[in-house]
Amino acid sequence: LLGVRVVVAKSYERIHRSNLVGMGILPLEFPAGQDAAALGLTGREVVSVRGIEAGIAEGFQTTRELTVEAVREDGSQASFQARVRLDTPQEVEYFRHGGILQYVLRQLAG
């Protein structure tokens, strides 16, 4: 997966979102009416997401949006809120463990 930890999209088909969670990747959605083009993002930015650790700690019960910060090649920055798309308690567990494989292995070992 080359270090991919988060995917931000306008929307997700259920199966694609579920597959990301199963691989331990956090699916996030752009705010309504926004997308990469509207925010001036090209895909060449260095991106960081704030609040993931706090969200994991509380099972994403209250943390439903995270702050995404993107630093462009010219040094300018873009920041926006993105909606967490872990839609079920089981998906939260899979993500917390790093994916479905790690979850199952820990269940077998425990």
C-alpha cells in the first residue's frame, strides 16, 4: 500500500469504502460542495491529518470530522475539515487494529 493511511474523496461506493477500512486505510470525505479542484489541490501536496489518534482513542464516537492540512510545492497551505467514514462500530475496530487481517490475527492470538 506504499504507506497510504488515508484516502479523501467526494463520496464512496459502500464496497470501496469497506475495502479501504479492511486494509486499515481511513476513508474521509470532502465537505459538501468541495473537492480537490475547488481547494486547488493537485495531488503533489504533503498532507497531514490531525485528530486521528484522538478519534481512535474514543472510537470515533464524537470525532466525526478531522482537519486535513496540505502543503503545496510552493509552500502555500490549504486546510479543510473532512468527514470520517467509519460507519459501523465493527469498521472502527478494524481500523483501530490496522485492518481486518490484523484484527483477525489478534482475535486468534487472544
